[in-house]
Amino acid sequence: MIINIQELAIPKRQAWLQHAIAPRPIAFASTINREGNINLSPFSFFNLFSTNPPIIIFSPSRSGRDNHLKHTLLNVLEVPEVVVNICDYTMVQQVSLSSCEYPRNVDEFIKAGFTKEAASIIKPPMVKEAKIKMECKVNEVKSLGDQPGAGQLIIAEVLCMHVDESVLNEDGSMIDQQKIEHVARLGGDYYAVINKANLFTVAKPNKELGIGIDALPESIRCSAILTGNNLGQLANVQQLPEVDVAFTNDTLKNIVQYFSVNPVEMEKELHRYAKQLLDEGNVNAAWQVLLAGENV
């Protein structure tokens, strides 16, 4: 199915894109105008784009219905400062409530039940309930158009962060990813929460080059059992491993003994067992199992 995005009406276009490009983090932005009126609103067109300088970008797009500009955008054009509060699961319903299009003089802190907390450097207040807050100066506002749905990029530089100790690791040296319960936006009414149950790790490519999937033995590379993810795990080594004579494994011994008269079935069983080990994150053992098959 091919979707010609350019020909779709704006609401339909937005739906296709937001369902596909997900999950998206949420910038819960607090701003202030010259008169001191405060605005608080969430934006899921948001991410980190640079660490030196530390730049984040979010986009209060023009309304797809009537093309009006968001209060957040109007505020930063007057006072180029913003606090980006990070939304977590404990506050997501209140954050959603704050997205209602209240009149400009209505305080969403009050409507959504959040507490103002003075920032240390800039004028807009922080959300006290947020466990992570970033005080930012707005370096640039870049318009992507003047039509309904056009993005208005707020390019902001992070000046300082406020991090609640409850989300730090044991020695307080860094945020513990398992403690935050980040919330992300998807399409329609769907959100995602990141917690211990759905977190997993992926070994980053080493500083030295991995051998690549093309360098794997053909029987492994063309396996009908090992997935692309499994092959990626195996190929993230600097050189093909060698058989470790000290490696012992009862399951491996049983497979080799039971299927010794049928090499084709033995290879399948070894690949199934290697896949199990890879899914458990045990790459070294998986390699030894696969090498056993290569050397029988």
C-alpha cells in the first residue's frame, strides 16, 4: 500500500504520520509573555538534537483546523525562554488535560492541577511535580510555513537541569532509566509508558568495527531460524570467535549426541538453541553452540 501523503487532507495526513513515527517524547513546555501570563502545554514533536551546544527542538505547529498560532509560540516570541518539563506516567492524564485550548489568559497550571516552582535562571516557572525539568533559552524560532499544520520550530538551548533524587541511580551519578517511567505519544489516543517490564538493552557497536552479517559463516547467515536481530548480535564482534574447548553445556551435548546421525536436523536444533541464548542476551554461549555445529 502506497500512501500519497501530499494529497491527503491535513487531519488524515497527520494521523498517518503520527501513527508511523512513534513513540515520541513529550515536551511539557511552560512559557510566559511580557504581561506575565503563563502558559503550560505538551508537544510531542520534540527531541534532543545536539549536546554541544545542548539543543532541544519542539514544534507548536499551526492549528490544522483554523491555522491559529499556539500560545506557547506567541509567548516565546515575546520572552525567548522556556522550561521543558519531562512527562512521566504519574502525571500523563493531567498533562493531557493541559492540552485543551483554553483562552490565552487562562493558567493551565491551575486547570491541570500542577504546582508552579520558580526556575533558577529564567522567568517561566517549572512544574514542581515533574521529576526532570530543563531551563532553556530560545535561540531561534524557525517557521516551516504559514499554512495550517505547518511546524514552528522552537530551537532551545538547555541552560540547566533539575533532577529529582528519586530517579537517580544508587550513587547519584546519573538518571536510572528504570525509575523514570517516561511517557511517549503515539497515534490517535495511544500513549506508551517505559518501565521495567518493557525495557531491554542492546549492546552498542564496539569502538572497533563489528565483522558484519556478510562475514558470518553461510550456514549461520542463511539460517531459517535465526532472525535479523540474532544475526546482528552475532555480527557485533571484532573477529569470528574460535571454539572454546573449556565450554561445557549439557543441552549442547544432548543435541550433538541425539542428532549425530542426522546433521541437517542437528543444525536446526543448534540454531534453535542458539536463538534461545541470543534472546536471553548470552552471545558468547550462542557462538559456541553455533561453532559446535560448524565443526561437527
